[in-house]
Amino acid sequence: MSNQNLKLIIIEGIPEDTVLKVLLDLYMVVFDDAISNFFIKRIETKEDIISIIAYNEGEVVGFKIGYKYNKTTFYSWVGGVLPNYRRRGIGKKLAEKQEKIVKEKGYIKLRTKSMNHFKPMILMNVKNGFDIIQVYTNEKGKQKIVFEKEI
């Protein structure tokens, strides 16, 4: 697959039900610990939510979702690429598109989180100019790594 066949669709605000189902289906496939109610509640309650869906020849292959963290910072919350389409630059294209959109909206920082067992995500964040600004253990006992970059 070349990235010339890749089409990115941007949805600002809460997606309509059919699009929300596409995003939820992707989320459930990409993350083995996915909780559908948590995903939907987060999308329905956050401000300035932006979703990007990647299509390859009409097939949904990846997504990226974020929302307003504060007045100056956009939080890149969740995203992923279907296993058969990984290591083809799709995640990078999604990240670049998200960064471009939020910069145009006036945000000056981009923030995201990951965990140590998601090594490809950690590497991608560092390669894309993010700095590690914090490491903490959440209420479920999982260690989280917080990344931030100026855009």
C-alpha cells in the first residue's frame, strides 16, 4: 500500500452515530483492554473533540482522536492502526494531520500519554519531537508516560 491511496477524513465535534460506531470498532480492535462505555463517554463529554479516520481504498485502517486539554494545549488522546496496516506510515500521517489542524485552531502545545509496553508509540512520539514531561502511576496501578511538544 502506498500512502497515495490513503484518505484522511476529519470530524470536528461529537461524531454522528454511524461514524462513532466506526471509531468504536477500530478502538476495540486496536486495544486489547478497550472499554466501550469509557470510549463513548469520553467522546461525548470532551470539548473541541477532533477525530481523524484513515481509509485505504475505502477500507477503514486507522484513527486518531483528541480534544482540548486547556486553553493552549490539545490532548492527543487515542489512536491506532489495524495490525495488517502497521509500519506503513499511517500513524505518522494521522499524527501530522492532527498537529496541523490543532495548530491552525490556535493551540500551541500538543500533549499525549503512553505506557511502557507500547514501545512503537513511545518511539514515534520521541521521533516526532515530543519530550517526556512526567511519569506517574494511575489509579489502576499502570505507569503512564506524559509527552508534550510545542507546535
